[in-house]
Amino acid sequence: MAGGGRLYPTAEFLTVYHWRWGHETFYLMLKGRLELENFSGQTAEVVEQGVPAALLLANLESVLSESTQAAINLPRPAATQPRQVNRANSYHAIKDRVLDLLYREIPAATVIHKLLLLFTGSPVAVRPERRVPRCPRPSFHRSYHFQRRVKKAVF
């Protein structure tokens, strides 16, 4: 390793890390909230259908929640804290209505309007100054038990 830190200065890694942060949180959402790794079967076909389905839900949620977020951002009287779309509720609502949107005889505009009303109805407060103390890391056995038997899926 000739040159040591001159080729890749340590300080530059922080910048690169911040560039990747949006991607990493998206993967976290796919794996956590949409349970991307929890397939309904074990064949390659199931995986090939499951990954695009999860990406479709994520993209639908992003597109539809953008206009709702713009409406939530409008100034309002007696606003104490900024608010944002509740992502857990928006993913759940889209999951429940995606077949109505794509396959049923219900007009797409009607389904989208209902989804936007659901998104608007349950915003969450943004508290950037809030710091919650972290609990100590659970034991491997407790974590395994939670992931295997207790954790409930959004879908």
C-alpha cells in the first residue's frame, strides 16, 4: 500500500457516506417495512415477482405522498411543529388499495383521491431536536425470537 492515505483520504469517506445515505435508508425501508426478504415462496419466480412488486409499492407511495406532503407543508394557524406524511400508514393504505388501482373497474382517479385523503388524515410531527436514549442491544436469543416469532409484517 504505497502512498497510505494519499490515494483515498479518510476525510473523503464521510462525504461519500452522506451521498449513499438516501440509498441505504431506502434499502432499510424495503427490507424492514416492506419485508423484501420475506417472500411468499422459495422459487426463483417468486423472488422475481416479489422484488418488482415491492419496488412498485415504494414508487407508488413516493409519487402519491409527494402531493400530500406539499398540502401538509402549507402554512396553517396554530402550527406548533412541522408535519410529514405517516409512511407506515401510507404504505399500508397503498397495499390495501393497489388491486383497486390496477385491476378493478373503479376509476383510478377515485382510488387515488381516497388514498390522498388517507395520507392527509394522519400526518406525524417532525421533531428534529428530539433525542431518545437508545436501549442496550438485546441478546442474540431475544432478537432471534422477536424476528422469528413476534415481529408482525405490514403486509
